[in-house]
Amino acid sequence: MREKKKFAERSRILSDTEVRKKVYLVYEGEKTEALYFEAVDALKTELGLNPIIELIPILRSYNERGWSNPKKILERIIRNLDETKSGKYSYESFFNCVLEFYDERHKLPGGKVQKQSIWNSLVFICTQECQKKLSDIMEDLETEGIKILEQLAEKEKIINVAKHISEILQIQELTYAEGFDKICLIVDRDPQSFSEEQYDQVVQICKERQIDFYVTNPCFEFWLLLHFPDHKNLDPVKIKENSKVSSRSRYLENELKKRCGSYQKYRYDAEDIVRRVDTAVINSTAYCVDINLLKNEIGSNLGTLIHELRT
């Protein structure tokens, strides 16, 4: 996982005496939540967010895409924090940095196919040449990392980026100031991929590591629906079940389409919805907002996050 480049800034420029507080946003979903909080950031002045706050989404690295289990996502962000702090990286983390570097700096003409080939080559070099597991810690990042990149360049017939080793490692560094900055884990309560036992474990780990945990039960679409005044017209049983109403959408998605005109997880008018966030904060109090009870009850504690971004 890595920091996304800063959201487009539309708010006022801070004076030299003001310090930015970074709020890292770690999503279970890779698009719906991202669109929403991009809109929150774009409208931060209009919404009255604290001007010293900088919202920074955390992006999935190459082999983390598609993950949906919150416990697995939490464990990875903690590992990244620990690696950044210690300066010691696993082979897996290093290889993810290499893929991101190639993808961002040297656009790969082969797309997904070439990325997979590069990843396979890195794994082969690790297991066959270095006799290591992906989870093992690299003993010497500079020396060993350069050797791996040289072998990769020869094997894949691609540009040798060994001279950029320091830049590659910086890709995965999290510029997180413990005790000052804030990490927010934002997930759905999906019992199919997130068991009750795992839920309790995530609550405990977040408490121990001072990571804020935000849950919407059953899913983020319910939080979006709370932005509309007629939320009481929703059927509680249908909310909880969120069953399919057609081949393409479930109950909550369908209700959003009725209110928004159109809605897709990867494309919707997020700014229009976000401008109604005060309604959502108020409406959320009619449902569960307690992080422990959200394990089984309909609701969302995202209103708490909005409040904290304003203070």
C-alpha cells in the first residue's frame, strides 16, 4: 500500500506557521469510497473542514488489488507502517514498489500482461536465485535490491532502473507522524468476507494501534442513502439483507438510482451527494453508530469522521 498523490487542492494556502495534519484514508472498496472522499476534499472549504487537514488516500499495491477482507487490509497497512519506521522491507513490499515505479515512471506498453510477467520474474528471482520467501526481510536493500533489478532488466528486456533504487523505496514509505496524524480504516460490514471473530479482532487491533475504524452496515451505499431526507422510507429488513433486485444491482444500489437518477459504484455524482453531508450526519443518529454494535446492527459511524474533520 502507498500514498496517493495529493488530492487537487482548492482550499486556501496555509501560512508558514501552520502545520498540516495528515488523515490517511484506507478503503475496503477501491472506487465508491474514493470518489466520495475526493468530493469531500474538493469541497473542504464549503463543508467547513479544518484547513490544516490534508486527506491522503492509501492505494493498493500490485498484488493487493481486489482484496476485500478488512483484517487482511489492516494487517498490510500496519506492516507498511512498521517497515517504514524500521527501514527494513520484505521482498514482497520491495517488489510492489518496483511494479509501481515501472507503471508510474515508465508506462508499460504491455499493460496488465506485462505487469504480471514482471511480477512473476521478481518472484522467480526471489525464490530461485535468492532462495528467499516473499515474506522474508531483505538484509541489504541497496546491494540486494540492485542485483534483483539488474536480473529483472536482463530477464524482461526492460529499462534498467537499478540507479533509481532510492526512489523505488520511497514509493511505499508512509510519511505518517504517530500521535499527530490519523489513519482511518473505512469498511463495509460484509459477513460473507468479514466474520464476527475477525470484526472483533480488527476493533481490538485498531484500538491498540490508534487507528480509527469506520464501518457502515451493510455497505457504503447505505451511508450514501443517509444523505437524502426520505431515509425512513427504506425497509430495515431489506437494508440488512441488501438482496439483488435485478441482475445488475442490489436493493440499496437501486434505491440510490431512484434518488440520484443514475448510480454506479465506479461512477456517480459524488459532489452532489457530499453537499448533503449534514443531512447524512443527522440521519445516521437514527441508526447504530457504536463501533462494537455495528457488527450486527444497521448503521454507520462515518458521521463521527465528518465531525472530526471539522474540528
